[in-house]
Amino acid sequence: MPGRVRQGPSPLEELPSKVANIFEQVQGPAHNHKKNFVALYKLHEDATQITQPCRTPQGEEAVKPIGEKTFLDTFFVQLGKVLSLKKGTYPADQVVKFISGYVKYLNDKAAENREDDEEEDVLDMDSAISRFTERLVGFLLKGFGAKDKSVRYRVVQICAEIVINLGELDEDLYMKMRRGLLERLNDKEISVRVQAATALCKFARTDDSGEESNEDAESGPPLLDCLVESMTYDDAVDVRRTIVRNIPLTKATLSTTILERTRDTDAVIRKLVYSHVLDKNVGNAVENGVTHPSTFTIAQRELIVRNGIQDRDPGVKAAASNLMVHWMDILGCSLSGDKDEEGAQTQNQTRKEEHLLKFLTKFDLSQEEVATIALQSIFETKPEIFQEMHFPPQYWATLSPEKAFLARVFVDHCIKEKAEVLKETALPEVTALAFRIQDTYNQLVGIEEEEEDVFGTLDDEARARRDDERDACELTLEEMLKLAVNLDYGDEIGRRKMYALMRDMLSREKLSERHVGKCLNVLQKLWPDERDLIRLIVEIVQNLRDPGDEEEPTRNDADPDASFTSVDETPKPAKAKSRADMTPEEQRRADHIDLMCLILLEGLLERVNGALGDNSTLYGVYNEVIVPCIQHADPALREKATKCFGLLALISKPNPSRLQQFINFIVNPEPPEEMKLQYLRILFDNLMLHQLAILKSEEDTNRLIKFFTECLEGFDSMDIRFTICAGLTKLAYGGIMLNNTVIRTLILAFFSPSSVNNHRLLQFVEMFFKEFRKVKKYQAIILEVFIETFGHLTNVKASDDDDDRMVSMLQIGQQFVDWTNPFYVQDGKGDFAIQVQMAIEIVRELSKPEHVQEKDDRRVLFQLFQYLHLPETVDDDKIKELKVMMDTLKARRPPRDSTSKRVFTKFEASVSKMYEAQLHDFNDEDWKNMQEHKEILDFVDSIIPEDEDEEDEQPKKGRKRRSPSIASTTTDGDGPSRRKKQTKKRRVSTSDDDESEWDNQTERSTPPRRESEAPAPTRRMPRRAATRKPALEIQDSWVDFEEADAEATPRSHARPRGRVSEESNTTQPTTISATSRDSIMDNDSEEEEDEVSGLLVED
């Protein structure tokens, strides 16, 4: 009898093991993936051929694809084993790559099979591929909402890998996948959001709805909008990096999001923008890319250059410099020609200037900073370009703005790199450049004269063309004047020619302001002696005001000791007309000449370093030009005259009485905000320069501090408030004006609701305190003002109508803790027990509330204990004082809420544990009864115990209670706040009793509240008295720049005083004190007091 033949396993039985074997192999290196694609496809194809006959419910014959079902079940079983593996698992990552590659392989096969679509087997396999893809996507979608973060990560990762190769997909399934990925873009896990962002960026390249601006209820918001939002606001750096790398580049995404990432907080992202996005998509010589420089506006190109080349990270700066070189190459032709071919190299050298000139046409050369740093970055990145630059004589024959700019920047770079040989070969001869400057200036004058004659007859296009011609001529002239400063004036003929040219140009009425300073720089190079330059400019000013009057006798210089009221006594030419006798045309011409003279004087005074007493020629122009223009109705003349007035004050002798003139102008309601800003800057400049020569006593300092404090309250202008805070920070950090009141004022202004939108003020004060806290004694000042300032801020926050404008009191308390952190002190020399003293101050306030009354605010003080630093070693008396205070607080006014109890108990335990040795056998009663601790004993005895229901029995105070001004302070003293007797909070416009002298000297006036572009938030003010305050009185006299000597000539003339009319004063609110009759500063003599006066502002 023949033996039985054992049959082998069927193909369906072998399929699971074969698929598992393939999945095991693909977990290794990727080089064997290709053969496994073929093997898996073979199994997939064979499985689709295995069917089983069956009947439908209708009784029709059909086939059941049992082989394909077995293959899919086996495949997804193996895939499911991978999904639970954590991120970074190498075998899992390789399987994901294999699945992505297999999906691509299937779609490639399907595309090949479509050419043989007549065969039935091919059609069956094509359908099987579609079913596999849909089954795969459906399987992955089930894991989008999994609780396991590893499963969510793996399914989204696979989607990100296969999304580009999915081919045709059912629309419903596609929309489900799209919505699922949008949800995962907000996943709490960063890794999941990264993979979702990758998938959505690939979706966005082909997603039609992403281009629509409206939101569809079925498809969801546009993909690009979601990606832009994530790239802008996602805290995770990896998510933002992924989107920057993969987001589709369009004009919208470039202008609104990609360019904004040039200021991202992450340096890698900033570098990616330049190297991966902007540089790689520039295009080529045949076709412009999406980031070609021509596709950007001038403002966008300047943004790219400024943010990149001025970046502090060297990698970002290098990437931006490489982009500039690429821009230059793409705008001209490549500079990296074949160096082996001599002809190509020669041609490349001759065209370098053309390439750079074409590069410069993409920038606004009138804003020279951006174009300069872009050009210098090319010189630094490609030194061969810089070394091979040359400017032959024909280069200067026909100058354009770009050519003049290129030559000037090249010379500046030579000076920077100390390349004297290259500089000498590039610079033209002095005489040749002088003639070129003269021709360009004459051309500019001709254009302006021709415009005056025919401008009204031109159409818009012709006017624009003439404007471009004039701008080009002005820019060329400006660049040549800058270049002239670096010339070698050893040639006497050229030197004389340049001197005569500069003097002639400055004597012309039509020389623009942008050229005046450049001409003065050249004259300063020609005449190094400061006195010679001053005499020359004064002579030019006199000739401009009195043309053809050189034969008149020379005027007497102004007496250094004369007051401003002596202006009318200055001799004037007999031929000069008064303004009342001039026609309107003559008045306009006279105003234009005065403005030109003020521009000249402003440029001169900015370059003068000598004392005013050593240059007596300045007194004449001061009395004749500057003083009358300060009173002029034209704002431009007043502004220039005020600036000259401030510059003169800086080079004159320090005079305390001069401060009163600046203060009168600041508090006067009539001058505009711009003028007040100028006088504030002048005031701070004088304080910084003359320092103690002006502030001779502590009383003077306190009065001036009070004035600044009142200004912070009286002015709503963000610019004025910023200027005051910036000036106070400089004075405080320099030690010129530093006490508790100044620091308290700055802190109150920093946390004020009125400063919420004043970002310049916030940034400036924040940086000040970051430096201020680095000094040990300055941290002690912050501690001294802590409790009182904190209590004041609680009142401010309670009285603010919008609680969300101001930061929470806990954040304010944490900021005080940060400012007193001893580890910030330089060289590690901080007082490490300073926060132990802060704890004592907090316990004192909690035990006997003086400044912090509300229970919510007291809870904040309790919470601050957990942020305090306790040093390893501390003085015995200090830690014992803290222990006594904590025991007293616990016994008489313990915390009531659970949070405060927990924090206080924990802090108390930390103190007891850390200083156990010092507190061992400590008897608080014996210690308190010691003579040196009598003050502590008195304080402890004065604490009234609190009943358990005391807080509930007290009438509740409304949260919106009134409070003093944010800028006002309760006292001008400098002592610790806890040692002061509680006083009634005063309004900023009301003086304290101990300052009656100040009140007798001053009258009230308030600056007008003007609207600004970004007005500070309004706040509710305390109720004012119904009675009318006295009007501000301003004296009609002028300030001397030099203090009168003892032998000064007595004044015999009377000084009339002008008053603001009662009708005009009735509408002005009164908050800021102003000094009218006497100076805010005490003078050294009665004679100096007579010289104090205010500048009369006339409309």
C-alpha cells in the first residue's frame, strides 16, 4: 500500500509568516527596503488572486477575496505592533519609512499598469491598491484620538510620510484625514504637533481650500491660515522650525509670516529663513524664483537686510551675507566665473562694478544705513571683490547716485579695514572732486529754479520725473560731500578750491538741510581750529541776514553778563526793516533766511566743544537770531531755535537759575507737545552735564524730583512720560539724582495702568532695573521702598476700572523679589541676607498693616515668602528679629486662608531648620528686653491682636476704591517706610505741609492733554477742589547763559511781566506746580535771583 504524501501549508497559511519576516528585515538599514518592496508586492499580488466562490444575498454568484483580506489583516497586525513604540526607536522609524516607500511603490506600479489596462488581472490589482490605501488611511485615523501619546505620534508620523504619495483618495476620507491632522496640530505633545505640521504643509501644496479666505463648515479653516497661526504663536521651537522648512511659499506667506520669522527668538529659525527659504528659492538666470529680490518691495528688502546682517548670532549674520552675494549674482551675472579661463576672468573683473550698481538699485539710497551694511557684507563675504575694485578717472565723469554711493562705501570700508593703498587709489584728486561737486550743485539749483517756473504747468508724470531727477542730484551731491571728508588736503590749490566752494554753498539760501551738515564736516576738516570755524559760520549767518552790508561798522558783541531783556539794546543796521514794515513776501523770505541761519547754527553748535565764554562771537547771533525765533509763531523756527538754545546751554557755565526757564516752558499750557519734549531733553542734558553744579543742595534735588513726579501725573502723552522716565533712569544710575523718591516714582510708572501701551517706557525702565539690581547699595534702596510702593500699587489696581490692564499684585511682588536677588550683584558681592530683611519687612506689615489693608493683597504678601532666598549664614540679631516677628504674627494676626497658612508654616519651618543652631535655647522675651532692641519691643507691644471674625465684621470696602496718583508719593523722605508715621495720601497737585515754602513760591498750571498717535489709557482721577487755582504767571524776560559776576553792571530797565489772560485760563485744569516769581532752585545771591526769568511764548 503506497504511503501518504504530506501536503505543505497553503499560501494563505504561509502569508502571515512571510509578511512578518519582511517586517523584521525592514527594521534594519534602509538599503534592503527595495527588495522587500518587491517581495511584499509579490505577496500582495498573489493574495489578490486567491478568492472563494460565494453567493450574494440576492442569490447571484460572486467571489470572496479571502486572500486580499488575509493579507490586509496580517499587514495591519504587524503595523499595530509598531505604533506603541516611543519616539526615537530606530526599528519603528525604519518600519515607518518602509511603509511610506511601499505606498509610493504601489502608486508607481499602478501608474505603470494603467498603460496595460486591457488586461483583467491588471485592473484587479489596480483596484486592490486603491483598497489598500483607503484601508491604511482608515486604520491610521482610528489612532488620532488614542490616549497613548506614542500611538498618536506614530499614526500622525505615518500620515506625514505617506500623504504626498497617496494618489487618488476618496473625498470623504481625505476630509476626515485633513480634519484629524488639524486637530493634532493643537495636540499637547510637541512631537505630535511637529508631525501634524509636516503633513499639513504637504497637504497645503495641493489643497484648494487653503487658498480660500472663507471657512468651510465641512472642510474647516484654510490650511495656510492654520499653519501661519501655529508658526506665529506655537511655543515649541520644533513646530515653528518644521513649518518654516515646509510651508508653501506664496506672496502672502512670505510677506506676512516668513519675513516675521527673521525676528524669531530662536536663532536656528532665523538662520533657516535666510539659508533654507530665501536663499534656496531665489531662482536662476533664466527664471526668477519666488524669493527673487525683484519680488519684494523696498521695505521688505530693507527688513531682510537689517534683521539678518545686524543679527547678533554669527550664523544668522553669515547666512544673510551669503544671501546678499546671491542677490548680487542673480541680479547681474555670477561672479564665480571660471578662473582657469583668462578671458572669462578679465571680463568678470570689468563687470563687478556693474553688478554692484545693479544690486544698489534695489535699495532706497536716501536711507543709507541698510544699503551700506548690505554692500559692506558683500565686501566681507567676498574679499576678492573688495580687493579687485578700482575707480578709473572715467568712473567719475558721469556720476549717478549708485556710483557715488558705491565709491563712498568702498572708501569707508578701506578706512575700516585700514587698507590705505586701496583708499588712495580709489579717491579722486581734490580739485577734480571740487569741480564735480560744484557742477552737481549748480545742476541741482537749475532743477529747482526750473521747477519754480514750470511746475504748475506739468502733469503728474512729468512732476514725478522731475522729482526723481532732483532726488538723484541731491543724493549724488550728498555722497560726494561725505567722500570729500576723507580726501588728503595736502594740495594747497585743491584745499583752497574746496574751502571756497563750501563757503559759497553755505552762503546760498537754497542749500538743503541734509547738505549743511556735510559741508560743515568738510570745513571742520579744512579748519581744525574750532574758533576759526565759529567765526566763519557767524560771518555767513550775518551775510545771509544782511546781504550787501559788509561795509557797515561791526556790531558790538553781546555782553556775557547781559540778560535776555537787553536784546532790544543790541545795535541793528540802519537799513533793516522791522517785520511790521515788510510785505508778506518779504516776511516769508525773512523767515526762510532765519530758518537757514538756525540750521547753520544748529550744525555748528553740534560740533563745538569749547566753552561759550571762549567764543564771544556766538553772543551776537544768539541775541539776533536765536532769541527772537524762540518767540516766533512758525513752529519750524521755534523748534530750531529751541534746539540751538539747548545746545548753547550745554557749552555755557552751569547756572541753577536756568532750570526755571525750562520748567516754565514745560508747564506752560500753550506750547505744543514737541516743544515740551525738546525742553525736557534740554533739562535732562543740562542735569547730566553739569550735575552737582546745578543741584547744590538736597532740597533743590527734592524739589526737582517733585516736579518730574507731577509731570508724570499731569501729562498723558506717552512720549513725554517716556522722556521723563528715561531721563530719571539716567540720572539715577549715574548717581546724580538718586534717592528713594526717584526709585519709587520709576517703579510706580513702570507698573502704572497708564504705561500698559507705552512699550518704550516699559522696556527702558525694565532694562534700567536689570542693571540697577547689580549694585549692592541699589538693592537696599529697592528694599526700602518695597512695602510703601507695594501698598500704593494695591490702591492703584483697586481704583483702575479695567483690572486686566495692570499685572497682578503677585507678579509685582515677585518682581520686587527678583530686583533684590543677591545673586545678581556683580562679582558675587551682594548682601545675601537682604531677603531676610525683606521677610522682616513683610512680617511687620502683616502684623501691623500700614500700607497694605485689603485681605486679598495681604494674601499676596504671604505668598511671597516662598520666593525668598535664605542664605546659609546670617547675622544672629537679624534672624532672631525675624523669629520674634513671625512668632508675634502667628500669635496675634495669623493667616486665615489655607494657602497663606501653608506658605507661612512652610517658611517658618525652613527658617527654624536652617538656623537651628542660632535659634537653639533662644528666649525671645529676654532678647526683646535688651536695650538695643527696645524699638522692636515697642513695635511688638503696639500690635493689636486680631479677632478671628474681625475681617468679616469689618465693613467691606469696594474694590474700586479711590487712590492717589500712580506718579505721586506719600513722602519725599528717604528713610525706610516702616519707620514713618502713617500719613494721609496726598494728591499730586497738593503740596505737603512741610513744603510750604514751595507752595508760596509756586502757582498752578496744567499742560494741555493732547491726543497722540497711541494715547495712554485714561484713568480715574481723585476729585478736585471746586475753587479755581491761580493762573500761571510767566515773566517777560530772558535767561543769561553766563552767571553774573559780582562787578556786573546794574540793570536800570524795568522787566515787564506778562500774565495769561483769565479767559484763556479758565478752561485749563491745574495740576502741575510752576514757579513764576522765584526760581525752583535757591540762588547763591540776590543778584542771581534777579536774573531768573521765563521765556515768553507769543503766538
